[in-house]
Amino acid sequence: MEQPPAERAALERAWAAAAPTGSLPAPDPARVEALWHRLEVATASPDLPDELASALAALPAEARAGLDEAWQMAIALPPPATPAPDPDRIEALWAALDPAPAPASTPTPRTRRSPTHRPSPAADRGPRTAARRAVRWMTGVAALLILAVAGVNLWLRPTTLEAPLGEVLTATLPDGSTVTLNSGTELEYDRHFGQTHRNLILRGEAFFEVTKSAQPFQVETFNAVVTVLGTEFNVRGWPDGGTRETMVSVVSGRVQVAPRMVDTAAVALTAGQIGWVQHETSPVLFTNADVQTQLAWLRGDFEFDRASLDAVFDEIERRFDVRITAPASIRTLRLSITKYRVTQPEALLDDICSALGLAYRTTPQGYEVYRP
């Protein structure tokens, strides 16, 4: 596979920026292309090519440090197609890999030898100079490729929004939509979001206010896919914990919900409806309901209707960044509770324990709920 022109030009510009004036000519394009070919994922092996391994072996230990690891990173990614790396960064790397020779010291008198035992100066310097230039050239090319690969790795890395435990986070997405994340929630999207697609991955609970667009807005949870064009809706999809299901509550507009593995089982929900998916291949269940109950967390409220204590404890733990321990016989109990503007977990635990005949005490990590 031939090296793309843009990548070759980037390497040549980087070389020109890195190499000290008059030290070495620009690398031969055919030579660079051959090295590039050896670095490609389709043909690269987990080990360094023999030429690079031999060249790097001649470097001091401090110059070789980290290059093996960088090589493993390089072969795990496709060939980069990015602009030349920052010249200042390359120059600094060059200086680190090819330090200037130590200042000359006062010559030390040496014992005179017979001319028949003294090697020719040209013969002495020639191979060493050539070897140093070869090592320097190979090291420069390898360093440039490593920098380019690292740049691509950062360039391709998805963006992750995360609401820490005990906090709620509101953010504006690249397409202008707004999202509010409940405590402990993560939302992930790649750099093309809003350009070629509007796909997100949600782990937790979030409320979306989606700007209208011909491009579908899609939220994927651990077991469901939610697709809209422009609306307000809440998605709850915790992949672990007491309630392993995805629940979608529609405030306005129209939302399509489907199990993640069965697109043909999609169900359309409208304002005032709630749908939920219990398994990635199960049908979507839905009902008309007061969706404001599902949005209680946005207001700082707690509203649960016949919910298990397992689910209630999970929400308290996320909302206040505490840990609640309780035996399974207690966690399976159910109750309905409404509590407004809750700022301390004790306010909830007092009501829960009073309603169910339980008690609680503080622990170094949080609270323990038990039967008195």
C-alpha cells in the first residue's frame, strides 16, 4: 500500500522542522514509503522490524526508553492521516534523542605509536559517522511516526461527559442539544457527532432537550436504542444495580424505542408515555403515565411508586455519594415515597425506616439499614 501524499508531505515538513540546518538531507521518499509500509497494521508484526531494532539497539538506554511501548501503540492503529506534528515538539524530541556532543576538553597527551599501527583518520571516522547518521535517520523517522500515531490516538478518542457521584451535570452538545446527567452517569460521543451523525452511548440517566434536525438523534443504552428527531425526554438505563432495564419518559414530541438487538420491535412513544426495555431482545412495554415522577431527580426530589428498596438505595447512593448496606431480605421490600428538595440522605432514611419498621446507623462508608 502506497503512503498517501498528505502523509508523505507531513513527514517531509516535520523532518525539515526537526533536522538542524545542514545536518542531513530530507529522507528519500521511497525509503520513507518502505518504512511506512512496514508500519502498517495489515502487514506489521508485534515485533520491531530488524532494521529499526538494530538501529535503536545502538542508542543509549535513555533514548530507547518508551520506544518499544510506542511501537505497540503504533501497530494497534491504522496509518495516521494528520497534519505534520508540532515542529517545536519535534525539535525538542530531536534534541533528546540526538544530544549535542559534550564540550571539547583539553587534549590529553598520548603515547606516540608507530605509523604502521595507527589507523587512517578517514577509515576511523567514516564507518562511525555513517552509522551515527543511519541511527539518527532511523530514529528520526521512528520518532515522527510515533508522534503522528499518538496524535491520531488522541484525535479518535471519544468525548465522555461524566456527572460525579453527588452532583448533576448540564452540558450543551455539539449539535446544540442540551443534556442533564444524573449523578454517576456517563455519556459518550465521538468527534463526528453533529456532523455525520448524532449517536450517543449512555450509562446511567439523562434528560435530553434535542434540537430539531433531519439527522436522527440516537441514544444507546446497555439494552435499548432510543431514536428521535427533536423532543424532550428522559432515559434511565443503569447497566448494573437493582433495576436492570431502560426506561424512557417522553415530555414532548415523539420517540422511538427498540431493544438493542431487535430493531424491528421498535415502539413509538408520544408525550405523556413511558416505555421500558427489560432485555435487549425483549418487546418494548409502554403505558400512559405522569412522566413528571420520572423527572423528580431534575428537581432534587425523590419520587418512587412501589419501588424496591434496592432501587431506592441505589439512587440515594448515587445522589449523595454514600454507601448503604442492607441484607437481601430488606433490599427486596417495596414502598412508595415522595420527598421534595432532599439535601441529606438521613431525611430519606428516616421516612423509609419509619414506614417499614426498620432502623439505620452510620458507618465509616455511609449507612447500614437493619431490622431492630
